[in-house]
Amino acid sequence: MVPCLQSRLSMRWLAICWLAAIGACSVDPGSAVAPDPGEKPAFTGLTLAFIADTELPAVVGGEGGEGGEGSVRIEEIYVNGSVIRAIGDASTQEDERATTRHDYALSWDEGGAPEALAFAAAPAGEYAYVEIRIAGRPDVGDGAGIGDGRGEAFEIRGEVRTGGDWTDFAIRADAPVVVATAPASMRLEPGRPLTIPVELGVGRLVEGIDWAALPERDGELVLDEQTPAALASFCGALAGAFRVR
């Protein structure tokens, strides 16, 4: 064979082998790619997202518009979710722990809202409602400030405009047990995530409070166990302040 021709044939053979190797290593666009073993699997359970219908601090009510007589400025809200449950056709006494959390602090303030509550093992099915049982934590004792570690069932702080002046107020109690039920009617499908947004109506918490009837202690108006009628009315408002958005 002529040397020049032999060289050209050898080069052509090498090019064919190189193209074949590339084809063997390439991935067909329609083929499945093995997942990265270090990649975190997608969350497919149930999540309760706790939100408020207005950001804090919030001014609600008042005569003649915001800031008028009777206006209430709400700065901090704390509720102890003694028991929080998502209840539906798939939740039974045997497996309700998969959608139940105890002593989960719900706090709203200028810094934000509570962290979402995730139930990774929630069974698929229709969820009819979310139940929030609000109660104190006698094992904690007196705390300091709004947030985790408090023994109160709830605490709301802010200011109210009465007589032309702004006066600090505190609404708090240890003993009451309040059960809030928020209808949901949402379905968790197998292998897919579901988020149920549970909204707190901020203004509803202070509707109907007779501020003039509350005692003043240490420079602030106080609604607590020592004002039983006002406390009972507030507990009713708190029970109806949650809804699924």
C-alpha cells in the first residue's frame, strides 16, 4: 500500500473511534439522570404556615381614622400552642402524632412571624381543620419577655389611645384554655407537599375591649385574671381570631 494512502486511512480510523467514544459517553436528553447522592430530597409532607393579616406593629380601630381616640397599637403577640393539630380523614388516634405538635410558641412582632410547622410524616388525605389549643406551661415558670420559655398561655402588648394620650397595655394570662378551630378542607396528595396558611386576625384580638374599665398598674393598663369578665371576652375573641386563608 502506498505510504501516504496508509497514513490517511489510519487518521480516518482514529477519527471514527474518537467520535464513537464521545457518543458512548453522551447522555440522551430524554433519558433519566441518576440523582446526586448528596442532594436533599424534596419535602413532601404537610406544613402549617402561621401568618397575620397585618404586619406588626399595627394600629387598628379608632375614631376618625388611624391614630384617633380608641386606636390600638399592637406591637407584640405571643400565644403558646399547647397542642396544634391538623385533623382530617387520614388522621386517627393511632397516627395523629404525625400531625400533632405540643408547646409550640407562636410569636408575632416587628421582627416577623412564627416559624412554619412541618409534619414530614403526615398521611395523605383530606384535612378538614387545624386546631390550636392555647394554654399555659406551668412547668416553665415566669419568663422574661415575649417568646419561647414563657409560662403564659398568651400575652399581647402595645398602646391604646384614651383621653387623647397613648397608654401602654398588657393582655396576659396563665390559666385560661382556649381552643381555636380553623376549617381547612385541603388535600395532601401522596408524594406532594401541602402548605396550609393559618392566619391570625390581629384586629379581632382587641375588638370590644372596654379600656376605661381596666385597672392601671405600673403605668400600663392590664387585662388578666384579675379582670375576669374582660378576660373571658378576650378568650372568646382569641378563639375566633384564626382562620385558614
